[in-house]
Amino acid sequence: MTSSTTSSALRTQPPALGPESPVAWPQRTVRTLSNGLQVVLVESRNFPKISAQLYFRSGNAVVAHSAPGLAEMTATVVRLGTATRPSRLIEEDLRRMGASLGTQAGADSSAISATGLAEFSSGILELMADLARHASFPEDEFERERRQRLEELRIDRTTPGFLASERFRKVLFGAHPYAVVAPTEEQIAAFTRDQLAEFYRKHYVPAESVLVVVGDFSADAMLAEIEKIFGAWNAPKPDVPAFPAPPQQSGRRVYLVHMPGTVQTQVLLGNLSITRRDPDWFSLVLANSIFGGAFHSRLVINIREQKGYTYSPHSGVNALRRQGYFTVRAAVRNDVVAATLTEMFYEMDRMRSLPVTAEELDSARSYITGVFSLGVATQDGLLGQLSTVYLDQLPEGYLENYRDKIRALTAADVLAAARRHFDSANAQIVIVGDRAQVGEQAALFGPVETFDAQGARLA
Amino acid sequence: MNAPAKLLHIPVEHTTLANGLRVVASPDRSAPFVTVGVYYQIGFRLEPRGRSGFAHLFEHMMFQGSENAGKMEHIRLINSSGGTLNGTTNYDITNYFESVPSNALERVLWLEADRMRALKVDDENLRNQRDVVKEEVRVNVMNQPYGGFPWLDLPPVAFRNWPNAHNFYGDFADLDAATLADVQTFFHTYYAPNNAVLLMLGDFEPAEGFALAKQYFENIPPQPKLPLADVSEPAQTEERTGAVDEKLGPLPAIAIGYTLPPRESPDWYVAGILDRVLHGGRAGRVFRKLVLDEQIAVDVSSTADLLDTNGPTQMVTSIYHKPEFTSEGTIAIFDEVIEEIQQKGIALDELDPVKVKFRSDFYSSLEGGMGYSMPRFGLMHYLACFTLFDGDPHRVNTILDGFLAVTPEQVQAFARKYLVARNRAVVVRRPVAPGGAR
């Protein structure tokens, strides 16, 4: 909190910042139970709630070659029945405890998460444990969800953002499991109840899992409770297959997903990149922030605030556990697709050619550290940050040292990161739009392959 | 280790400056951040006729430059202080807000005061943001399956008074017609301290916050003649229906909206609880019937903008159903759910858990921070609404009582009185795209 140093109410210059307050990451209780389950607890007592996430380090990637999307389908059905609770009872138990439950899977992990009133902590954790250990995969519930998933996929195939991501990941990752964003209709139709149960038996195990709980409790009592609820659970560690390497790209290529009659075009380009464990991670995050990761960034100023091509331009570094990727995206008017790509490459190349200014560097360092630290201020924020650290097995002190690591970076570090990780010459470009309107513009940037929304190649 | 039930108490202090600006403080020293918001009591309901979408376009203009902070300066100053910012346009309010490390509180107040005092924008800014807003409408509505469903579909069918019934995102012809003079007129009419509330939450001393608020805001002149608007609706006598083409998505979708009783009336609380009985997640009666038991629908969701609206609003059920069922047949099954509650009412063993969940969800909304980029955004939002609409930010600590006191008899009586055809509107989205054919 700053004290005012001026008496003039009509000052024309912004007030200087007051002295900075230190950000204190809360004390954590971290224990690994004898069955291998790692427990991470943080007290956060502003609201009488708890939020808990139970993660398993197996997701869609481990089954991408046998049954793409199986981890996700398994997670969906996990909540729909246990040995002692039919689906309806699970939902009623949740409501009685003021709780919400989610079960989901991504490329790298599967998760059971719940949030609810602190007065029902034990009941909420017991329900999570029941789902983690005794899910029964009722056939009728599974068949209903299979049909729902088919319908969702059909909607996804009419969603430009989904189609862009799907094609982009295919192109970037090739034979690597991260290439798969969603199963096909045929693959969904081929799932069996036994496959789901098998995935569950193999991968929902304590040896490769993390339980993060944040909220209004005493950590000692909570730990004792968790040992009681989760302690007797035992299962062997799953074997995880080795993944083939993603392809090396050489030269820019354009992948056009044709949606007839669309009134706007999605542009998505980028390249393979690094994970949070890479020494370049911090300098890349900073470079990305100056390039297009913040409202006050070069890309946003250029194609939104100066040229009005788009509402939501954005660049990002996406850190999956084994391999990251860099993306630049915008939804633009049909007649400025080529102009947008030109500006995107111009800004990427500028980041690679010239050091950023001292003012940009300073501003971005403050922005990145400030926004990262905002995580301490809410239960959701703490849960998100802690989950990243423990699920990805990041070094001890990752949260505490983040600010100092960012603040130590120089313009030379940013330049080096941009040169290594903004691979403008070999960027892969996905365009989702009407080829009659944007095809010629797309062809200015490399050889074009065209697909329809179902993924079939068009002549 | 189940702890005893704890009722939440939020610290709230408030004052009113000489120019009519209300100032609300809610300190919380647990993390070194502050969230600051300015809420103006003007939303898309009251935008000028012939200028649909103007309130939202205007919100964009508030980021284009003020007297002492030119274009991008506001954004640069917040981002470089380590903070995030945004603004949204709603039915009855437009808000601007920032979360920053607490050493930037004074800077944020200076910025918000600067743009409350004088907007400094030109034709180029307006052209630029008109283009940006059109792409926003395209990405969120025109180029998305079910874009604008149901929030843009229902009002023109449900309501008759233009403020409640027009296209809130804006017809492009109206956006094109907007002039710089419109921008300045709108600013001088509505963006006045006596039509706003300033909120500060987080790591600061309220006395210091109030002193800074006074220093930066108190000499901004008030608007002596705030317009009085009539947003009332004529009485509805029969069901209203409409249809909209779905150009991308493959499934038919149905929106059913029942008009709700006025804010803070006794029935209004019942609406909040009944909405959760019908729609509270997978245990809600409508989801259970349409998705789980009959397996007609793929998804069911609802909105009931109770706390943050101050004019005609609806409880809306959105249903996406499988193509082999008709929309008429689906509505008939939905009606069975409504009839059941009208005829048989509700037992306490269903109502009590709904209230527990309601309380829990209320706490979650208070804590909710737009992901986690805006801590206490939800609390700020409700404090603003209680201040502007009810004149009392302390309602945040008592509002739950009204909802938790609802009885089974009230629920049944409400269903009989309000969940009737002559109080509802139904809109069907019909797929027309080739992608919709199988």
C-alpha cells in the first residue's frame, strides 16, 4: 500500500509505484504415503471451502496408438457409478455436501477434482477415493455417454477454433501421441466397457498420482484424514510406452481447413517448443509476453489496436509434459488473412532480429511476475499453480524462485530465446476458412494442403 | 474431521463522496494484491435507439484514451505494474476493473479517475474499435456454432419494450452509424460519478483507500440530470415463440425463458432456489429427465441473472437435443418436469440439499476471480450490484438468508404462478447447415 505524495488532484502524470510488498507462497505440507500417493496440502481460510484435485500421470497420450481418447472417455464414466453408489446417489451426495465434481483427462493426465463446503471435507474426499478405487463402469451409463461424446464431436467439427487446433497438432506432432486432439466417430464407436475398465485398473493407481488440497482446514488433521481414506489403496505402477519423436519441419507449409461460407477466418501458426523443465523456459515466457502474450504486447498493438484486423490475437507457449509448442493465433476478417500473416511474421522476425527496449523488458518482467504471483490470492490460483509444480515434478522452489528468475533476465536473453524458439522460417500455418475467399492469400506463404472439416484431403 | 458449518462474513465499508460517487472497500490483507473496479449504472438495455450494440462499443472506447493517459497508456500502465485489466458490458451495468500488486493502488485510482473525468478519443480510434468489435461479434456469434444462443435469441421474442428486446451485441449497420458525437454524448450522459460505484478489495487500509478516492475522484463534476428510463414490460398474456437458423451446429437447440419477478421481491428468492432444483447440475430435475432418463438431450444448462440485473430478466433453460427427436416433443417432456413440480411440489429432503449447494455456490462466486487473473472479482461484482441497485453493499452478508428461508410451499406456489405458458418465451435454433445433415 502506497501513501500519497501529491496534493494536486488534477495531476497529469501517473503516480509512481509504492514500495513493493513481498509475495509469500503459503507453507505447504507435502507427504508421500506408503502406497506412493503424493499429498500436497495448503491452508487457505478466506472462504469456508475446500478444493481438491487427484491427478494420475496417465492421459490420452499413453493410449493414443491403441484407442485415441480412451482416457477421456474413461474419466467421463468414472463418475457414473461405484461398487456401492449408483450414479444418482453420487450426484445427490455431492449436492448434500455443497460439492461440485469434475472428472477429466488431457494428453498427460487424468483427474478427479472436487470443491465443496469445508464442513463436509471428509465426505468429499471419501467420495473422491470411492471414484478412484471402486468405479463400476455401468454399461448403460457408458452407452449413453458414448452417444453424447459423438454428438459433442460433431459440434466440435463445426467449431473453427477446434478445427484449427486439431489440424495444427496433427501437423506439428506427426506420429507423437500429442498429435491427437480428439478421437474420430469410428474410434468412439469402437470403445468397449472393458477397455475403459482396463485403463482405469492400470492407470488410476496411487504410485503415479498426486492429491492437492487447498482450503479451510488444518493441514495436520487433513493429512491424518487422507491417510485414513487413501492409505489402504495399493496397486502397481503402470508401464508407460516410449513415444516416437515428432517430425522435424523444414520450410513453411500451409494447411487450409475449408469451411464454406464462413464470415471470419481462424489463423493459427507456430512450431514445436520446450517444456517448463527446459533452462530456456523463463526467457521464452518473457519473450512471448512481449511478442503477443499480454494485452500490452507487440502483436496486439499491431493487428488489433492499430489495424483492427481482429478482436483476440494471442501468442502462447503451451507446455505439455514431454514437449511444448509455441502458437500465434487470431480470428480475422476474410480479406486480411495474408496481411495478418505478414504482420505475425514481421513481429516474430523483429523479436529475432533486434533486442527489445529497456522499457519493454522492464514492463514485461513486472507483468509476468505480477500475474504469476496473483495465484496466491485465490484457492483456485493456489490449486492451479501447485498442481503444475507437483504434477510436472518441477524443481523444489519453482514458485518461490520464479520472480527472481524472471527479473534476472536481460534483453540479450529475450533475443536468444526468440531466435531459438520463434521458428519463423519453419512455422506451420493452419487456416480455417472458406477457400474461395482465403485460398489465394494462404498460398502466398507456402505450399497449401486443403482438408474438409471431417479431416479428408481435398483436391 | 468435518468442521461445523461456518457462515461467511465479508468486511465491507462504504462512503459517498460529495459528487455522489459511492465508494466501497473490502479489505483482505492475506495476499499483497488489490482488485479495483468502477461500475457505471448503464448497460446495453439503455443504449440509444438506432444504436444497438453501442454500450459495448463504448466500453471499448474507454480503453482508447483519456485526458492524461493516451491510447494504450492505460493498458501499459496496468500491465507494467504487474497487473491485469478488463471491462464488460451487461444489461444494467458496465464495469472496468484491474487486479494489481497493492503498491499500484494509487496508480489505478488515478487512471480510473482520469477516464471518468474526460475521454479523449478521435475518429481513428472509433473506426479501429468498430472493426475490433465486429471481429468480436464474428468470433463469438456469427462464426461459432450456437453463437449468441440463447442470450441474443430470446430477448427479441420474450420482450416488447425496446431496451429489453433489441440486439445487445449490435447490428453492424448500427455500429457503422455510431459517431464520435454519440460517444461523447453517451459519456457525458451516463459516465458520471453520481452514476457509478468505485470498489477496492484486498490489501489496503480502508481509511487510506477512501482518502485516495476522495483525492482523485471527488472533484469530478456530477451529472445533474441523469435520465430516467422506463424498462418496464407490458403484461404478457400468452406464450411467445420464435425460431432462429443455426448455420453451423448439427443439433437443434431450444431456449425456454420464464420472466422472473422483480429484484428483491419475496418471489425473487424463490426463483433462485427453484432454478437450482430444476437445473442444479446432474442432480437437477431437468437434466435428470431430459439427459439421463429419457436420453433426448445431449446437454441442458440454465441461466438466471438474479443478482446482477435490475430489470426484466428470465430464468432460461437451454436444451441441445438429439436430431432424432422433435423440438416439440422435447418441450413436451420438459413441460412434464414443470407440471410435476406444480402438482406435487417438493419434499424437504430435496430442497435442503439444494440450499446447501446454493450456499456453497454463492461462496464460490464470491471467491471466483475469472480463472485466477482477477482475485475477488465475484465479490466485487456483487458488492457493486448491491450498491447500485439496492443502495447497500452490506447485502452481501445477508442476501443468502432470503434464499435459505424458501419453503416447499413457496416453491410449489411459484411454479404454479410463474412457470406457465403466458409467462414464457420459447426459441428454437434449427440447423440449416450441410454439416447438420447426416
